[in-house]
Amino acid sequence: MSEFMAEVVGKYNYWLYVVLMMIGFYAMIGKRNLVKKLLGMNIFQTAIILFYVSTGVKRGAGIPIVDKYAALKHGVDAATVVNPLPHVLMLTAIVVSVSVTGVALAVLLRIYREYGTLEEDEILEKIGR
Amino acid sequence: MTTSNLHLYVLAAPLLTAFFVNLLGRKSRSWIAPLALGSLAFSTVGSVLVLLRVLTHGAYSYTVGNWNPPFGIELLVDHLSALMLLLISAVALIATVSALKSAEREHPGREHLFFTLYLILIAGLYGLVLTADAFNLYVLLEITSITSYGLIAMGKERAPLASFNYIIMGSIGACFYLLGVGYLYILTGSLNMADIAILLQGLYGTAALATAFAFVLVGLGVKMAFFPLHGWLPNAYSLAPTGAGTMIAPLMTKVTVYLMIRVILTVFTPDYAFFHSPLVQSGIVWVAAGSILCASALALGQRDLRRMLTYILIAEVGYMVGGVWLANANGLTGAILHIVNDSLMTLCLFLAVAAISYRMGGTGFDRLQGIYRKMPVTMAAFTVGAFSMIGVPPTAGFFSKWYLILGGIDAGHWGFVAALVISSLVNAVLFFRIIEIGFFFAPGDAHGHGHEAHHEEIKEAPLQMLQPLIFTAIALIVVGLSSGPLVDKVIRLAIPGSF
């Protein structure tokens, strides 16, 4: 048990993202309200974004902005800067997640205009009628 | 224009045209048809040239912006991606001819929006088959998905709800894929597919790699509607606007199957994917066999032609996934050939559905009575497509099914062979039921209430919808008869030599 706790504490950031991810996943699958599903999707995506960003972190490293001339002359010591690539990737992923959210909100607007509700049960009831 | 970046022009044509369609189409709808058809015709010619180049000079890779891989983004044009490029171009071009007509009826005044999304979706599909970068693949996957969410939501009645379900499921799939790529990145520090494959050697036993593989496969499985993950597809594809369905249904699932093949062959390598754990390999073939049977059974329960086709589509995904995971040359050949053939026959059937619903206002079975007499040409082409789905020679469907069955026998996987044969029989039942209703029932025979008044006016579909349909039906037979050269000259070369 204590080994497990050491594992959790040692990699607490990853465990946090797993928890966040599961919250989002539960909301997407389990909730009956369409907006809550969408929020769940956002939590899920945010957890993945955090997961990526934290993979770039190094203990004691600075931001990856270096003096160009010094870097050209002496090279960059990789241990002194965090890995910027995951951050850059996540900029793209954020753009994707924002656009999916935008499309989803627009679709929700149409659903609301059509059925007057965003509760899945009520919508299905209205379709059944 | 040099030939070495021709594939980029193929991709750029629909992407750039999309913006002009939006701007000029807003002013006058007469701009839309020439722009859309022009750009896709350009892409089709371009992809024929790319395929010819690959056939004579072999595969080549292209570094975007001159940043060398593994740091820069690499595009890979090999036999498989060149074949897919041509397939997407041809299917999209043919579907667009018909979509122009049905969009005119279904979205008056909003056609420019429809075709903007439509063309961006096609550009995204081109990108998917070209890219050799794992993260790029995620972004392009989301470009195609977001545009198809939008297109599906433009449909009638329950379409927005279907689209929303697709958004949720599609995002789960994409996020799983992204998570898998994250694991790969942590393991290797690279995103270039070929580079990852090299760095992964020696890591085959690790749990992290197995997790990455599982996440990537499940993610793609959701996107391709592999059976237990198929829930979003029937509603989304049957409620989408007719024109959108005609293009999305033949292409989206097939391109995702291509992605699975690409990921297995290029990133994880067949050594790991197929031969590292035989249990997983045969397990997935069993799931595929089960999915074929379940989807076929569900198709039997449908009372609407278009909805029935969506379930057949899910069964076909099972064919291809199973064929790939048989892990032998015949199975993989069959799967790739089936990607081509299934796109064409799905296109043929959906074009027929578009023509029918243009005239009849829907595709419920009760509307199909006596349809062979009213729309003989449409239904003749539909019958060719149906025979191909069943697998009657000399239509294309027969040959790929033949290879799949051969692959199943080679692998000794009788469950999969049985599933293929049973599913062919079920398809025969499904389509002969349609033929029976359409051919032998007089209009309004069994449920003769109310429809007689407008039954009299129904005639053949407009020429603009008939031409692509007839062309596709002929193409099905031509592709079927030329399966031999197609397999020998293209597909065998796309499969790694170790098979």
C-alpha cells in the first residue's frame, strides 16, 4: 500500500489528470443533459492538454527562450530549458478543442430551437411522440 | 508546377477553392458548381499523375517548408497513399455532381456554406492519407470530423441531435488517439511515424507501448465505427443531408481504416502489432467477425433503405478490420482492395438513394413499391451496386471478398470466413427484399393509402444525378474486372515485403 502511495505522490500530476479525465469521461457518457456532456468533453480535453504540458517539464529548468547568439556559439544545454514541443502541440490541440466546442454549441442552439430543451430524456420523449 | 510537389496541389485545390466558394457563392450560386467541380477535377487529374509517378519511380517523401524529418513535417507518398489519393478524388468528384443537385433542393440559399464545409472535408481527407506525422494526423482527423459534424447538422429533423452524439463520440475517439500519441511521444520523443518506428525497436515488451497501441486503436476504432463503438454512425449518416451522406459515407470510414493500416504498418510495425501477441491479433479478428454478424443482423431490422445501408457500412468496416488483422498477404490485400471497392459500391448505393429520395421524398420501404417501373435506370444501377455488396461476380465486391476469404483460410481463421459468408447471404436477403418490393409490388399495392396522387408524376431522376450513378455502376464492373492488375501493380507493392 505504501509503495502504491509513493507511486501516486511521486507522479501526482499524472494521477490528477487521470482523475480529471475520468470525471470528464463520466460526464460525457453518464450525464443526460447535453450541455453537461459538452462540459465533460471540455474537461476531458483539458486533462489531456495538461498531461502533454507536464511531460515537457524538467526539474529546475527555465523557460525555453534563449539568447540566439549564445545558443549558436555554445549550443543549448537541454537540461536548462523545459521541452517546448508539447506546449506547441497543445496550442494546436486547444484550437481544435475550441472549434469543436464552437460547433457543438451551435448544434446545441439548433437542438434547443427545435425541441425547447437540452435534456436528452425530454428530447427523446418529444421525438417518440 | 513541378511534379515533386504535385500532391500538395492536389490537397490545396479544394482547400483554397472552399474559401472562394464561400465568397463568390454568396453573391451568386452559379459560381459554386464550376468552382467545386473544377477544383476536384484538378485534384483528380493531379492524383492520377501522382499515382503514375509512384508507379514508375517508387514511393517518395516530401518535407514541408524544407524542415527535415524527424523535426519537420513529412508527407509520404507511397503506393498505398497514392491509391487512396486517387480514390478520394474520384469518389468526391462523382459525388459532387449529384450533391450539387440535391443541395439545390435541400439547402436553398445556403449552398455556399454547404460546399465550403464539403470541400474543406475533402482537403482534410487528402491530408490524412498524405501525412507521415502522428500529431498532424490528429489535427487532420479533427478537421475532417469538425466539417462532417457541421455537414450532418445541416440535415433535417433529428440531424442536429445525431450530429451532437457524433461530436461527443468523435471527440472521445480523437482524444484517445491523442493520448496514445502522447504515450508514444513520452517513449520516443518523436512524432514522425518512421522515426517512432525506429525508436520503438527494443521497447516491444513495455506496458507503456501496449497502452499507447490500445489507445490509438480504440481511438481510430471509434472514428471508423468498428462494431461495439459504432453507436453514432447510423443516425449521423442516415439523417445527414443527402449530398453530404453521398460523399461522407463512402469516404470517412474507409479513410480511417486506411489510417489504421498506416499506423500498424508504419508506426508500430507489423512485427509488434500482429506477431508480438497472437492473442490480441486473433482476438481482434474474432471481434471483427462478431461485428460483421451483429451489424448484418441489425441491418435486417431496418425499414428504411438509407438506414439499412448504414448498418451494412458498419458490417463492411468489420470486413476490412478483420482482413487487416488476419496478418497475412491475402488478408491485407483483400482489406486494401475492399477499401477501394467498398468506397465505390457505397458511393453507387448512396447515389441511387440520393436519386430516389430526390423523386420520392424519402427512402422508407413503403415508398419503394413499384420503383423499378418508375425509375428503371436508377434501379438498374442500384442493382449493380447491390450485387457488388452481395459479392456477385464480375462486380468489384466479389474480388475483394474472395481475397478476404482466402486470407481467412490462410490464417486458419474459420470464424471470420464463416462470418463473411453469412454476411454475404444476409446482404443477399436484404437486397432481394428491396428488389422484391421495388419490382413485384405495384405502386401502393400493400399499403395503398394516400400516396397514389403523386405517384403518377414520379419519373426518372434528373440527368445530373443519373450520370454519376451510371458512371459508378460501370466503374464497379470495370474495377472488378481489372482487380488483377490493381492487386499486382499497386496493392502488392503497398504491403511490406515481410508478408
